[in-house]
Amino acid sequence: MPTVQNLSTGKNELWKAYQNAAPLKHHEILLELKAAGLYRHWQTVASKEGHDLRMAKAPLRDIFLKVMPETAPMFGVKLPTT
């Protein structure tokens, strides 16, 4: 008999940063995620409270770093300063 895996129902820090971002950033991120075929993966990652974002798929990370560079520390990435 299959068992149901208990998942945490809270949201992680990336989700909170996404929710606090400007609406234009929301749309840009969603369009890029859908174009890359990562929208469903994003929903899964965002719904895991305490998820180690350093283990997120690289294209997902790259989309967020491009649109919201302030999320770099969440992914364990240090962006070069200009």
C-alpha cells in the first residue's frame, strides 16, 4: 500500500522575497520559468519550508539571480561587485 509523504506546508525565504518583489518582477520570473519548463519545479521548491536552496536546479537559480540579484545569498552564491 502506498504511503503519503508528509511535506512541510510553509513557504521558504525565496518565496517570501518573491512575494515582496514588485509585480513586474513577478511576471518576468513567471514568464522565464514557464519558458524554461521550470514553473512546476518552482512551485515545489517554493512550498518546502527550510528547503536548501543551494540544491535548487541551476536554471531556476539563474532566473532568480538575473531578475532578483538580492536573492544570491539564499542560493549560496556571491555575485561580483561592480
